[in-house]
Amino acid sequence: TSMIGDPSFKDEARKLLTPQDIDDNLAGIRRNFMPYLKFGSGSSDAVMVNNADWLMEINYVNFLRDVGRHFSVNRMLAFDSVKLRLDREQSLSFLEFNYMILQAYDFVELYK
């Protein structure tokens, strides 16, 4: 989802990150957690996953049919992060609007 950028409580679209920026951010996050967590393959070790592993494999039409049908646009428009941008007549791209669906999909994948 870092390829899209969380639009929550932003007045304008976030700058799109390059693949290198995303890799650098991921490495920085891991570095920040390393003093506190033990990463590895043990049963109690921390695991850091990258949602690109499942999101980049999605077939768009299948995703819309299988996942998108469970989301109400009316409900999505009612979220403060969306409503504020629309009320202020500030642009909200289709890309940003879909962030919450991809974030929800992340939670499903992590639950599995």
C-alpha cells in the first residue's frame, strides 16, 4: 500500500514513491524494530512481511468481483478522511480512494 500512499487526513495526494524509496523505507522500518524484536524463522521470532507479495499478484477484474463487491461506496464516502477532502472540494484520486480496500485486504491476508 506504500505504492499508493495513505490519504487519511491529507489535504492533497501524497507523492508517489519510487520502488527504491519503498525498499529504503522497508529497510528503515526493519532497522527501527531490530533492537526490540528478533527476526527469524523460529516459532517466537518476529516476521516482517511485505504486502506487495500478495497485492502485486492480484488480477484486477477478479479482485473487483471477489473483494470489491463487499465494499459499499456510500460507506466509504462517509469516512472522515474521504468526506473532508470532498467537502473542501479537494481532489481525491481513484488510487487514493482504493487505499482502504487494499488495506482491508491486507488485514485478511495477515489473518490467514
